Amino acid sequence: MYDPTIFDNLKVAFENQVYDLDNLENEITITNRIDRMDFAVMGREFTIEFTLVDLPDVTAEIVLEASLENTAAEIMELPGKNPGCSLLLRFYKRVHNVTKQCKEIDQALKEIWEADQKLTQTLSFMYEHDTSSYLNTIEVSFNHLIDEEHMDEIEEFLEHVLESLEVLNEI
């Protein structure tokens, strides 16, 4: 019989709660979903993107990944290994005043997320196009792997994501 991995269980838990926010709560609009197996590195990735309803200017993207090493440690029940998945959160937002808005974004997200979360902002623009605005890719990295013991934290995590989307739409 098939025994789902940590990745499978977390993916389903994230999917269920995010789809409930879309279909039942009508708080978000899901804009993209990716469920990928990378055969080059034997890794798995699940990504789901969404915006707040009626506020499509800022997109949130949740990325759940399982490496070959973590999946193998889980399946083979290797002693001394604590298998799990990595979690990454991205936001995409256009900014016009880089210095002012990036500083405001940094301060606002540091108030929402725990201090040990790594926050980065990467700005980009298309060459030979109007450079009056930049695409800001904001990443919140989590320093530890997650597993099924973190499932009861997904709802609170998503509340923080929604709060972040609201704040980023105001900046």
C-alpha cells in the first residue's frame, strides 16, 4: 500500500486550506498552481499563487519543496535524520519609489513575520521598456524544515500571508 510522504501530506494540507480561502471564504483568487517532479535532481516542488479578491496588484506564492535527500531519509527511515520540506514565501509587487517603498515593505513584513525569518527583496525591470516601475520579488525564507507536526500551524501561516498581502497592497 502507498504511504504518502511528508511532502504529499503537507501539499494536500496547504492545497485544502488555500482552496478553501478561494472557494468557500472568497478571500483570495488562485492565479497559478504547479506540482512538479524534477527528475534531474529527483526533487519535488509544489507552488500555489494567489491574490486578494479585487486586489490583483500583489501576488503571493507559497513554495513547498522536498529534496531527494529528505525524501530518501524519510522512506529509508535513516537514523539521526529529521526529514521534512522547505517552505518559501514570495510576494510580487510593482514599486515606483524604490528607496521609500522597499524600506516600508521591509519594516511592515518584519512586524508580521518572526525576526529569524530571512527577508530579501529583488528588483527587476525589462530592458528598453518604461523603467518608471520595478518588479519587486520579496522572499520570506524559513530557516527550518517543516513536517506533519507543523500542519496545525498552516492556518496561522496563511493568516500572516493574507495580512502581508493587505499591507503590501497599501504600500
